[in-house]
Amino acid sequence: MRIGVFICHCGSNIGGTVDCAKVAETARAYPDVVYAVDLMYSCAEPGQAAIEAAIHEHKLDGVVVASCSPRMHEPTFRRTVERAGLNRYMFEMANIREHVSWIGKDKVANTNKAAELVEMAVAKLRNDKPLFSKSFDINKRVLIIGGGVAGIQAALDCADGGVPVVLVERQPTIGGKMAKLDKTFPTVDCSACILGPKMVDVAQHPNITLYAMSEVEDVSGYVGNFTVKIRKRATYVDWSLCTGCGACTEKCPSKKTPDAFNEFTGPTTAINIAFPQAIPKKAVINPEYCRQMTKGKCGVCAKVCPTGAIKYDMQDEVVTEEVGCIVAATGYDLMDWTIYEQYGGGKYPDVITSLQYERLLSASGPTEGHIKRPSDGKEPQSVVFIQCVGSRDKSIGRPYCSGFCCMYTAKQAVLTKDHIPTSQSYVFYMDIRAPSKLYDEFTRRAIEEYGTEYIRGRVSKIYPDGNGQYIVKGVDTLLGQPVEIRADLVVLAVGIEASKGSPQLAEKLRISYDSYGFFMESHPKLKPVETNTAGVFLAGVCQGTKDIPSSVSQGSAAAAKVLALFARDKLENDPQIAQVDNKRCVACGKCIRCCPFGAITEVEFRGEKKAQVIETVCQGCGVCTSTCPQGAIQLSHATDNQILAEVNALCQC
């Protein structure tokens, strides 16, 4: 075997604390190494050209590059050796940046360690074998989970690109949280006016199949060929017959049903349509409050429905869809702010969340756009906004910033003054975060033009004064003195968290999620919309906190990834997968039970049951390899012999 070794300086990232020339000199003495050199930037075009030239000149059949993280640049170097005529898996990479130069300043020790890592890589390469991918057909349909603004944007972009879209939304209508907003910052334009046309486009687009009031129940398969089971929850109204006329909602006698769309700021009827611009504009019965379904006495909606759409005996339905890739756009929920007892813990009617305030501001809300105190219906004159309620708070396990609370608080202060010119707004804040276009200018406008008083400091307590107002006690950290404000209404900028059920969905999609429930991207900078599971992409707040423009941008980015994937007629699998040695397999089934991707099945082999790996499903995680008691499963490109060769090389150093 003829091996070439290339040591990268990476400028001063590696070269500053590692003697790269000496590492290259040391590597020349390793078995089968016929060429070793140090390069300034091996990932740059001249560095790759040097590697290709060395492969041809020295007739190399294996290459080791010692540089930075394989996660970042291994695909780059694999393409390089492949262009030079080598099999891409006859390449090994030693990480001497993150594992050496960035963790110590002792140049001698670092140089020795770098040389040892290179020797381990050479030892493994000597045991490597060429691997080859297999091609398979692709189903050019996409599933998008979540009908918020990110999911809508992704769906429309994919559909406009000619890709059939299956859009699944858990609620009775698409639109997500944006549909609940009155206005958007920093332009203060109507949220429904922006979102409404896009929602209509989804409903009317010939390439989009919409499943509202539905959830993904199971996902199987692999990139290019996913099989998805979708549970369509019973609405007790036949949507194929419902015209959205609203006759049933007008006559329904159960008028005290909690209204989830309006954030429980007012009641609704047991059968209702979420809001006037809902898509689909279809009625849904809440079975917990419907008199016919709880007491067996009513049936008014069925009597007045002109199309006979009411179906009290409707059951859930499970449908199966075949798709080639999946986009998760599940959005967010507000955290449970009632844990803050100092703010009343949800007991004070006039201490409300920012989203509830949006519904009071909205013309389609319970007060038809008139700001009224929930307790007595009076117009508030003093409104206090409290920021970071559940954000940047380590004491409740949420140290992260929710990202857009500063801006919507400024927007709500501006709108309050527009609705009630005689009112005064106060904002308690920690820091103002307004980094995007026109954001800082908008915040200054709220202060300078609308007279909003910003107070830097935390609120320690809120309590009623006995005369219909609330005492808001806090501290002004800039003046260094306590503050007390009498408020008619208190609005809490409640922090966000991952959408309910996100961890469970992540397990179905076989993707990672962080400690807060947000889905993990493959790489925070280079692959922000991709996951470590091929064919599954992310869009919007499900990946992390972001505002509407960022969510829309990521929705389009995810759609671009889908279209790029579907530009090919066939895909290739990664050959770094598990392989079963039938002679050693005893059919214990442990590998089948432990595989997180469902990639192992049981088959008949010469009259005996044996484990078999489904090559297109296997992701090469290696869990089965470490679980098998017989050592009957080996992971290609990470076999026991290859790993032991590295260990032996290290022990001999």
C-alpha cells in the first residue's frame, strides 16, 4: 500500500501551537507512508490541487489529512481524492485542531500528540477497504409538518417548484401563531393581510394536499422513500359537505366553551370556526362542551346545517402517505408562566400574556379590537409591560432569549397609544435586543414619539391595591432605586418553548433535539436547515427562536433543499452501514430491538433465522455493533479490526 500524509497549518489555528513540518517528517517513517508534506491550507484550492497532484505523482492508493474537524471538511477531502481516481473511503482524517492545537499551548506536547493521531489514522487506513454506494429510486413528494408561516412558505415554494406537497397541521386551521397577531413589527401592518393571501394560496394550490386537524402518527422508511401515517382527528363535521356558512355557530346554545384560538380571553360556542379568515374555513365541534355529545340532548347544529354536514358519530381516520423527504415546521408554544407566583401565578384577571393582548387588539378578537380589562371591561389608562417572563431565566431552566419579545412589546406599546391616546405605557426590561433591519429605529419610535417609559430592571411583585388597580413593584437599575407603578393592565412578554409534543415527533423522525425540545440542525452554520437524518429538514421556530422574517427565510431555505434533492432521479446510499456475518448470527434479536432507525429485520437464511440490515434505512450509527453479543455485526469503515489497529498504534507510541 502507498499512503500519502498531508499536515495542515490552517494558518495559525494549528501551525501556531503545532510544529507541522516535524509532524510530516515523523509521518514519513510510518509503515506504508511513501509521501508526507505540510500544507498551509489543505482545504483551499491550492491545497486540494497539491493532494491530487501527489496522488498521481506518487501513485498513492490511500490518503491521510491531518487538519480540523471531519464533520466540517471530510466530505471536501473525499471529493478531492475521488477526483484523483481513488475510492473516497480510502481516506482518513486526523483532527489536530479541535483535539490538539485548540486545547493546549505546549508546542512540544502538541506536536507529539498530533504525530500520534496521524499514526492512528495511518494504521486505520492500512485496514480500510473501498466501499461503493448503491442507487435507488426517489419518491418526489414532500411532507411538511406544521402550517405556520414557515410551513406555509416551504409548502408554497415546493409546490411552485412542481413538487406535490402534503401539509399536516395539528389545529383546525393553518396560520400558526402569526394568524393570532393583530399587527407585525416594525412596519405595523396587518398580520392577517400579509398571511391571509398565502393561506388562500395553500388552499387553492393544485400541488398541495392539506390535512388540518391532523397529526403525524408514525414515520418509517428512509430518504427518498418515507412512509408516513397521519391521524385525521374527528371534527364531527363532514368537511366535504361543510360550506363554512356559520349557521351552526350562530344557533349553538353552548356559548361558554373555552376559545383556544383567542387564547381563552373569551368564550366561544361548542361548534365554531376559529376565525373569519380560517383555512380551511370549516366548523369543528368540541366534544367536551357539545350538549349532544355529553348529554345526548340538543342537535341544534345538525338541524340548522343546510348541507347535513354534522356527524356526531365521526371517528378518527388514519391515512398513509408516501413521500421522499420531510420538512418539520412545528413552531412554538408559550411556556407556563403561572409558575411565577410573584406575578400572580395566573390568578389576577388583568395580568395577561402578550398573545392574549394580541387577541384583545385584533378586530377579529373577542373585544373586536377594543382594549378592555378582562375583569370589568373598562378601558385601561395605565398599561405595564414586563419583558423576559420565562426568558433568560436560569432559575426555571430557560437561559435562552426568546428573540422577538423586545420587538413585539414595543409594537404593543405603540398600538396601545393608537387605541387609547390618553394611556401611558411602561416597559420593564433587562436589555433591548433589536438587531434586524429597522428594529432599533422602531424601538426608539416607541420611546420618543409614543412616550413609552422604559425602565431597566426586574419586577419583584404584582398585587391588587384593593381599588381596582395593581401595584407593580420593581427596581430601576439605572437610577439604583425602587419603583412602584399603579397599573390598570399588566402584559407579560412570556418566553417561548418548543411546540408541545416536539420530543415525541423528533423520535418519530429520528432526529435530535436539545434540552429545551428544539430540533437540532446538522451544523449551526453550514447546515442550518438540515438534520443528521437524511431527507429531514427544519423550518422556523422548531429549530430555535426566530421572528417572522427569519422563519419565512428558513421555510424557503428548506424548500430549496427539497428541490435540490428532487432534482435527481436516483439517490445513493452511504455505504458506511452495518453488515451481518450470517455464520456468527444466533438470531437473538437484540440488534432489531436496539436499532433506532428500524433498519434491521429478521429473514430466513438456509433454514435458519438471521438478522439482515436494510441498507437504504441504516444510518451507520453503530448501536447494533456494540450491542451484538456475538460480534456478528460490523460497521463498514469502522470495523473492530480497524479500530483495534488505531488502538494498537497508539499503544506503541
